[in-house]
Amino acid sequence: MNQTTLAKSIKTFGIGLHTGVEVNLNLKPAPENTGYIFIRTDLDNFEIPASVEYISHCSYATTLLRKGVLLSTCEHLLSALRGFGVDNCFIELDNIEIPIMDGSSENWIELLENAGVIELDAPKHFLNILEKVEFADGDRKMSIEPSDKFEIECVIDFPHPFINRQTFYFEMKNGSFGREIASARTFGFTNEIEMLRKANLALGGSLENAIVLTPEGMLNENPLRFTDEFVRHKILDIIGDFALLGMPVKGKIIAEKSGHAVHASLMSKLLKTESAWKVVEAV
């Protein structure tokens, strides 16, 4: 139960989902108690720690901002790092946005498997939830409560024949992230695309990195990876956003129709409620 990091560095590249720009990315081993730190190599190695305090906005992705420097769409990579059990990592990139890869965390998991994980000398720390904290915005609501493990119960509801109401329960254990969550892709609707493009968003989006839904079906020729791929992707996003708490969580998350902004609001409320959590060492 010691902290971990990568056994070796990994290089990859891709395009940003929203910016459409090419980006080179390098994942590097980091010492104990580092957490995840983004390093903008195009800006004199400017560092942006993966932390709740740097969340800037969360419309269609989670964006971090530190001293005017942005880092966008970090959730899928952070989800893979947390899901694969990597506690400390330097993430070097030469542009504003993490590559979208195939729209899921599957490619990141493959890269992490190739690199391998090693144990460090320091014990692992957990954010242990002591009392229930809730946040609601209309019918979008989320809570976190005590548990001796990390578990998520998620409900989504979209008026679309491929989605409707989907519920999934996930417990982080023994590679369950790789089996149940990692390959679930991000999704969007054709009626949103024009609006997104006008807002300079989804400029790198394609059928290669997203499920694109028409009113009655989907544009993608490849089938869904799970019949409930949509709710599984929402859990992927939750894991990635909650990685911004800086350490693994021991608690149960219940989410209904939540999104990045709701995740951020609950995390902020949790951290301000000091009686609701405690940092504990693994024993």
C-alpha cells in the first residue's frame, strides 16, 4: 500500500478535442507526494498541478487555469492514471489541450500498461470521507458519503433511443477500471455540433474520437462498446475529475444527471466542509 509512479517515461501525440490542434505529450515518473503535475513545455515548463483549486471552467470539459495559463480536457487522462493506480506523474505537453485519443481512456491504459508501475518508499494517502456532503443544481445532483472503498453509483437520463435512463454501479478494485470503464467513449449530439463549433469547441471532434448521436440513432458505423456505454463514460469523467482531489478517495459517490460543473461544485463544497473528510495513511 505504498505510493506508485511509472516505471519509465511514455511519449505519445494526438489532437485536442476542442482546439483541434496537435499536441505532443510525455508522461514521466515522479517522486512520492508529487501527485499529478501538468508541465507546459511550450511555456518554459510552466507547471499546473492537477488540483481542485485550479479548476477554471467546466462547460464541455474540465479546464485548469494557473496564472493565466490554461490546460484543457484533462479528465480522461487523469481518470486513466487514477484507475490504473498511478499516484505520482509528471505530464509534459506542448499545447493547451490533452489529446483526446479515441474519446475514452483505453489508449491511456494501454500506454500505462506498456510503461509499468513501480512502488515508492512512502505510504499511500487516502481522502477518507467522514460525513455525507451533497450538491444540487435543479435536477442535477451529486453526493459523497462514507465508505471503506471507492464506489460510484451513476444515473443519466437523455431523451434518446440509445440512452434514455441508464444506471451503473462501479467499485474501484482489481483492474475493474480497465474492464468496465476505460473503453467507454465520450458522446455528443448532432444538434449541438453547430453551436459547439461556433463557440470554437469540438474543432477536433470526429467519429474517430466520439459517439455522435442523431435524433434517432448514431453516425458511427462501429457499434457501441457496451449497451450502456454512455453512463459508463460519465463514471469515467467522475473518476477523472475527482482525481483533482490529489489522492485516492475512500467514499461512495452518488450522481444523477451530473456533469463537470456539478463535480467541481461538490468537490469544492467537500473540501470546505472540513469535518467531512480526513487524510489517512494506508496501513
